Amino acid sequence: MAIKTLPKALLNIAEKQPNRIAMRKKDYGIWRDITWAEYLENVKYVALGLNALGVKYGDHVSIIGENRPEWLYSALGAVCAGGAWVGIYTTNPVVECQYVVEHSDAVVYICEDEEQLDKALAFRDKTPLLRKLIVWEMEGLKHFKDPMFMSFQELLDLGKEVDRKNPSFFMQLIEQAKPDDIAGIIYTSGTTGPPKGAMLAHEGYLWVAEAAGQVIETYVDDETISFLPLNHIYEQIYDIMFHLNVGQTVNFTENTDTVMADMRDVSPTLFHAVPRIWEKYYSAIVLKMADATWLKRTLYNIAVKIGTRYNNKAIAKKKVPVYLALAYHLFYFIVFRKLKKRLGFDRIRVGASGAAPISHEVIKFFQSIGIPIREGYGMTETTGITHLSSETDYKVGTVGKALPGTEVKIAEDGEILVKHKGIFKGYYKDEAQTKEVLVDGWMHTGDVGVIDEDGFLKLTDRKKDLIITAGGKNIAPQYLENLLKFSPYINDSVVIGDRRKYLTAIIVIDEENVTKYAQDNKVQFTTFASMTKSPEVIELIQKEVDNVNRQVARVENIRKFKILDKKLYTEDGEVTPTMKVKRKSINAQYCDLIESMYCD
């Protein structure tokens, strides 16, 4: 059987290993196994049920819910029915949910619970193509009656009935899909206007999985953990692409608050996260060790120094002296091995960081304690990946080499242009935007970078984010922001300075770590806002800023900063669901605060 579509890929894996564990879901503290045979069966019933509800070839099914098996049953069920899935972020308010459902022409809305159903009930009169509302969790809805409403279990039961009457119909259905058909539509987070629906094809998903697998080896025995938003391309790399290519086990966390505890349960072999997660782990380790006993603290500090020296040699591809190698392995056994086990990192073969740039210092830190983190690069429009660092072939400060079969060139203005078989089919119902970014098959990424003599790509910044100071100096703000975020006391930062005499920064402190600092140092405060205004906290952050300024050229020094008296939220339009700061939104919302830093 030629595997050219996602339904065929699922069928292939399920037939090869029907009794292997495909997924695990944690409910009320207990992990429940789901085999590949069960996975396929559920997808089959969803597909047949959707077909019975009138979902036909080319239709779109919207899905909104946290990561769980039902998300994949719904998505794969939609494509097996001949359609495509359209993911919606659970944090989206009613107006944004309505926009995605209406713009995508979705005919079915599959959601997690009563909260997400209420959103659809609020806008369904304005989305005439929407015919059915289906809910996974029925808590609070057992007595709810509505002609458009049905439970997910009722959908499965409908599919079972169709299968009983016509056992061969499912196989007929999955033959509809063609390699270049749209499998998923991913709406971008809309940092510059309304979200755009990137159309991704079956062949793109399968090609990227195959090409990435040649760089980072994945195995059927691998374990991954699913907690980033499943309607984002980054999570789909692991839960759909790799999953249907090699058949590893995907573990769904109980909820976003239990990720660290679930990590210890699962101890995954591959772990992918956005930089903010890696930074949080780093901060937790640093502050935990600061509070440890004198002996533990001393051993840890010695181990980190030896680990740093050892890995600086390894990263530079230099020969490691025997005495240093012996010392590193000794302290790895005494300190790092136990630390990794406590974090749930003891089996990690390779970690991945994506969706935003990460501080080089964070990568070096984890490398020194025996957790190799590799960066990749890509975007929704390239089906997730164009560049990837392998476990052995990498350079810190780069995002790796182009995937096999990928063409890359740098435009005159420094913009990165890429071409491969995973490039998207365009933005849904937006030909003008499509033509703007897709020219002769080349994706204009909007990112600026350079390719070194060995083929490694180094990102500079977003093209539109580059700062040109009043003195004509070009500054890449992301580099400075990453240096700031290396501090355990800084959660986010936005560097400002375009057309200005000097650079400033808006800083969001790490509430947990700064609160602990304040308590340890008897700083008086009543609320988060009052803590941000205390002289002791301002002095603490000034020291962190000074530390960054010592590492960069004078023109890159941050002369002034302001601490925000609140955290950044996706609901307020300040960050994307993967925690990337929306620079334009911050500049608009806090323009008075910014101007106050330039009033001499």
C-alpha cells in the first residue's frame, strides 16, 4: 500500500502494530493505555459518524480543546471522511472562535466541554454553514437538548451503526483523499491583523516527517509528551507527523499545570518545548540549588563548572583531555544523574526547542548537565520544519542545516527564502497574501539570517523587528531579549529603540522567583503590582540588566527599563499561545510607558 495520505499512514501503523501502545492519557492521576487498534477504531467511527452527518469530501471540521486522544480522533476522523481539520486555540474568546469557524467554512464544531460549547452557542446564528456541535466531555450537559447538539459518544455510536451495516464503507471513504489535498488548516496567531488560515497538505505532513526523521532519529520505542497546543504546528510534528511515521507512544498530560509531575511519570525519550519552558526549568534548578545544603550546593557548583568546561570542548569539536572527561563522568554520576531523574529527564535522548529563539546560554547549561537541546527552524507555512540540528551535527547559535531535499537562499535584504515539498498550499480565501509570501515556489519567511560555510543557518531576527537606532546602527532585539530572559528573575522582555537615541526595555518579572527573592530579603509588598514597584526589586532587575550590558557592545546597552505591573496574557493579545511576545501589540498598549523612558 502506497502511503501518500494521513489515513493510509494511520492504517499502515495500526496494521503493523495493532497491540502496541499508541497513546496514554492521564485522568484523575491514572494513566490509561490506548492501542493502535483502538486508535484506528475510534478514528473510523468518527469518520463514519461525520459522513452520516453530511460531512463530505472537501468539507472542514473545526476542533477546539486541550490535548487529548479525542483531538486526534476528531482530526484524523475528519480527513478520513475526506475533509480537513481546523484547529482553534482554547484561549480564543468568542469573537475569535467565530472568525475562524466562519472564515474556514467549518460545517461541524467539535469541542471539549461546556465552556467551549458556550462559545459556539453565542455565534452559531452568524455562521450559517455550521450544522453540528459535538462535545467530548458531557459534564453539566447531560440534560442539555438542542437540535444542533450531540455528544462525542453519540457520534461514535452513529459511526458504529454505519460500520455494522456497511463494513467496507470506511475503506472506500479513505480512498478519497489525494496527496495534495488539504489535511489541516492552521490559523496563525494574527500578530499583524486577522489570523490567516495556512492550508497544509497530506503530502507535506508526510514529507516533513520523513525528512526530519533522517536528521533526528525517532524510534517506535520512543515516548513523547503532549502539552503544547495541538492546533499549533510544533505539537503536530510529534503527535501527527512523527507519530504516523514511526509509531512512537504519545503521552497526554492531565492538564497544563501537571506537566512537570507528568514528566517524572513518563520520563520521555524525546522532549520538545518552547524556550519559556526550558527557561523555567533552568530557573527552577538554579534557585533550588541556591537553597540547598552547603554540601549539595558545593558539589553542584563544581559539577556545573566541570560540565561547562567539558561541553565547551565538545561543542567546539576539540579533543577533551582525559582528566576532564573522567571528572565530568564522575560528577555526572554524583550530581547530574540524580538531578535529571528528579526532573523526569533521565531517559531523554535529545530535547528540542522551537517556535521562538532560545538563549544560547540556556542550551549550553542543559548540554553541560547531560541534556542535549537542539534547535530547529520552520513555520506553519513550511509545515513546521525547514532546518534542524542533529544530535551530533550541530552548532550552538544556529538552527541547524536544511532538511534533506530543501533549497534555501538568502535574499539581498537578508531575508531567508526556502523551498521544499512541505511548503503550504496558500492561505485559505486569501490569494493576495499568498502571492506576497509564496513566489515561484519560494516561501518568503520574513526572517533575516545568514548561512555559514558549513551550511548552518543563523537567525538574526524577524525582518520587521530589526531596530535601526537614530545613529543608524542595526540592532537585533531578540538576541538582547534572550540574554535578559536567561535571568531567573525575568520572564519576558521587549527591547525598544527603533529611530531612538538609545535602547530601552519593558520587562516582565518571573512572579514565582521574584516573590521568593522578596520574601527571603524581607521586601514589603502586598500585590504583584506593588512588588514590581519596590526599590529592592527594581535594584534586583537593574543588576540583571547591567549583567547583560557587560556582554554586548555599548550601542546595544539597555539604558533604561520599566517593569510591567502585570503578566502577559494571550487573552489580552500580548503573547501568542506559544508565548511569543506580540511586539506590535506591546508597543501600542504601553506607548505612554515607552515614551516615559525617552523623556530626558
